[in-house]
Amino acid sequence: MYALPIAQLIEEFAKLPGIGKRSAERLAFHILKQPKDQVERFAKSLLAAKEKITFCPVCQSLTDSVPCAICANTKRDHGVICVVENPKDILAMEKTKEFSGVYHVLHGVISPMDGIGPNDIKIKELLVRTEKEPVREIIMATNPTIEGEATAMYISKLFKPFGIKVTRIAHGLPVGGELEYADEITITRALEGRHEI
Amino acid sequence: MYALPIAQLIEEFAKLPGIGKRSAERLAFHILKQPKDQVERFAKSLLAAKEKITFCPVCQSLTDSVPCAICANTKRDHGVICVVENPKDILAMEKTKEFSGVYHVLHGVISPMDGIGPNDIKIKELLVRTEKEPVREIIMATNPTIEGEATAMYISKLFKPFGIKVTRIAHGLPVGGELEYADEITITRALEGRHEI
């Protein structure tokens, strides 16, 4: 049997997603080999992240300021809300430097198979926002999966009575991708989304 | 950009072996979703393991008592030392309940390709042990890799002048394994190690 402190550390690592028993052992032994200050830095960063990071009360993204830097930015167009599944998606969008509106993070998608309904993701919070602020357009940027599409449709129908335009980002061949290697659904989407040149 | 505490946590996770940038992000976001007491438990277990676990001064294994429980056990045969690569290997050996001697952990193997020479693993500590105690046999249980074999050979030659018997554990078909699925090296070893029945 491992000494108790090792066994407990292995157990903690094994609780992380995608980390099995053997990986947890490997990580625990790695920690034991590290200098003490490195392990302390790791432990501190865990506690600091948990303590300082909260959900932005406006867009539901993760932030260390309230509201988050994007929601607090008056230069951005608060009339256009881009709806994404996860906080990480905001980063991907921001990298393009093409979007000057604001965001809303759902923290998931509607997925009846997994028991996730509309009340389990941050749709109610989106409704509250549109009541407070004059929102012209909601851009649905959920992923092109069955659940992502269904969530986009659900939100589209939800906001139609309010006269708010709901759009969906385009899907098609990735730039630099080759037709030969694209799957049928992507090609179908690329055909559907064709435009005159 | 991520808020600083998130970026730092991602960075810390990415330092772990086998954890890439994307896995580190996933783990960091998982931590942010956990209840505070769970994150505190994780951080504490990191510090506790690092603080309480040391190397046994005799066998070099990881332990929370000095010397470790196996080295302190007078009922075990201290004249037979089983040499393994890693502390984990001791667990595998102990599960068999067939070995009543003591252990020595090398913490690696000689691997010139990776710049690891005899002085980089705990061979010196093994020499010191054999000087202090009357050792009859050293059983080399390093893995059946090129480096594991080379290390076994090196230690065998090192102890020959001292009149200490150095043996190597047998390699062959695993029990329950099928010839059909065994690799050539394993079959070769199984043939070389054949004995009359």
C-alpha cells in the first residue's frame, strides 16, 4: 500500500476529468519529485483561481472583475450579443478581432440525452439581459453539433415574439481545408450556405 | 486573454507530464466549477504529500516514516535485495506476497540516449548498503527494456568483485497470455528461459 499522503494525492488527481488511476499515480509521483516551491505555487494557483474568479453577472463568463472587461467596455456594441457554449469560445472569437459586440455564455447546450434542459443552462439570464437593454441581434455561435443546433433553434424561437433578430454563424469548409477530407455534413452546409461571387 | 488567475492555473497544469495546453485548459475550467472545499482538499493534498513524503534513506523508496515500513521490518530477509526502477514497482512485487526480502529503488535506469548515467540513479546508495549489511543476493527486477537490461548488466558487473550473487527475474509469456499475440522478443525470452518438466 502507498503511504497515506501519496494515496490521497493520487485519489485527488483521479477525480479530475480524463485522468485515470494510472495517470493519477504518474502525476502524484511527478509532484513528489518537484521542488517544494513549485508544489506550493501549484497549490496556491488552485486556491487563487477558485477564490478570485467568479461568473460575470451580465454575460456569465468567468472573470476576476465585476462585470467582466468586455461587459464593462462602453466602446463595444451592447446591442449585439454573441451566444457561446463555454467561456473558452469567447477567446476564439476575440482572436479574430472581427466582433465588437458583447457575449453570453450558456455553460452548456440543451441535451435531453444527458438530462440537460433549457433551465440547466444560462438562457434565463439571457432573457433578463434583453429585458434590461435594447438588444437588436443575438448571434448563435454554439457548436455545429446536434445539441448546438437544437439550442440555437430553441433560443431563436424563444426570442422571436420579442422582435429580436436571431442569427446563426455560417458553417462550411474551414479555410485551408480540402474538400477531399471534409465530412458530408460540412460539405452539405457549405453547399447550403453558398453565395454569388 | 484569460483573467490572470485562470491563465496561471492553466500554466501550472500544463507543467504536469502528459498534460498539453488544451488538457490544461479543460482541467483549469473543471477546477473553477468545483465546490470550494473540494479545491481546498486538492491543494492541501498536494502540500501534505510534498511535506510528509520523503525518500527512505535505506532503500530510496517514498515513505512517510524513516526508515520505510519494509526496511524497518526485522522479519524480512535483509540479505536479499530486489532492485526496481520506480517506487511503484515495489507495490506490484508486494502484491504477489512471494518476496520476503527488501528493496532498492534506482529511480530510473541508465540511458545514455537521455543523458542518464550510473551516477544519475541510486546505484551508489546500493553499494553503500552492501558495505554495511551482509547481502547474499541482488535480484534485478528492472523492466525488460534495452535500458533495463543494460542497467541489470551494469550492476551485475559492479557487484561481481564483491562476491555478491546478482540474479535477473525471468521474462517470458505472461500467464494467461496467448502465444499468438505475444511479440517476438517475449517469445525469444520464453524459449531461452525454457526448463525441463
